[in-house]
Amino acid sequence: MGVPKEELEKKLRSELDPAHLEVDDQSDGCGAKYQVLIVSQKFDGVKPTIKRHRMVHGAIEEEMKSIHAIQLKTMTPEEWEKLKPS
Amino acid sequence: MNFVGRQAFRGPGLTFCRLLVARYSSKTGSKEYIDGLVKGKPVVVFMKGTPDQPRCGFSNAVVQILRFHGVENFDSVNVLEDEDVRQGIKEYTEWPTIPQIFMNGEFLGGCDIMMDMHKNGELIEELKKAGIRSALLEKAENKD
């Protein structure tokens, strides 16, 4: 059970080419529960949110088998600019 | 007898039948079975635990959002009680995690999406489509 954080980051980077990526392991390093923010141009024009989440699930299909829970925030660079803490 | 008996008094006859099916059919993870659970229902939540006793924070969050909108009487399926449903629902929706929310027989998403829709107001629209008027609308009108 669990996927190392580095492995998850690497997979997300190669599959979704994020302009910004934050992966937070919330299971004390066990790699079982993650909070992930992905900012990628690939989400542009993809609506509703469920489709973006499906893209992420697809990118980490293998990893998801060992991950218990993952909280996702998926944004385009444009959306991220508006929300970004300045 | 106890469990089924209690359900029969609480819910309509259909629920009783479904419980019987759940008890005596081995294929609770099949597409047909899950179709039967979600089709024609305004709101169905596949969750860990029950609305009164959620066994996972994300399942609890979904229940609380629904309650916030005044939705108290929705169908729920406790996946911890049935491993077949637990796997079956993931295949049915091609969605890897629990909880999962259905409205009007359509898969809406998981906890994050529910929370997003709650925040941006889309949930009120989705509920309306399912024939439910959100309690938040009443509150807004009372203010005016």
C-alpha cells in the first residue's frame, strides 16, 4: 500500500506536463493519502472538472491501485494566475 | 430478520426488494445491479459507513454538503458492507475512489467535485434537475 511521493510527481510531470505541481503526502510519508494541485495547459478547454480528474486518474492509473485517497485541484495556467497567492 | 425487517418499515417497498436482491444475489458488483441502485433515484451516495455514521472523512464531507442543502433523505450504499459493490462501483464509473455521488442516475463525481460544485453554485442546479430545491435558495429568499 502506498506510492512514494517522488514516483507520483514524476509520473504526473511526464503525463500532464504541469506548469506548476504541488504534491502533498498527508499520510506521514506512507504514500497512501495525497493532496495534489496540478496546473497544466492540458486542462485548457476541458470541462467539467470531472473530465480533468479523469485525465489525472488515467495518468496515474497504476499508482491509484495503491493510493487510498487523493484530493485534486486541477487548473489551467490562466485559472491559476487568478487564484495564485501573490 | 432484524436488519431487513427494520428497513422494510422505514423505506418504501422497492428498497425492501433491493435489500432482498442484495442478500440473495451474488453479483452485487454487476452493472445491472448498480443500474438498479442508481437509476430513477434523485440522489444516491456510495460511501464508507452510513450517513449517520460515516467511516471516512471524505464520505462524511459529502453527507454534510447534502445536509447543508437540506437533502436529508437520500439513498446511500455502504461499500464497507459489500466488497463486490465496492469493486463493482469503481468499474461502473471508471472512478478509482469512494465516495461517489449519483444524481438522476448520472455519476456526478467524488468528494472534490461535490465540494467544487457546492462552492460555485452548480450543485443547486444539479439538485434542481433531480427535482430537489436546495435549502440554500430558501435562505437566500428569506433574506430579501
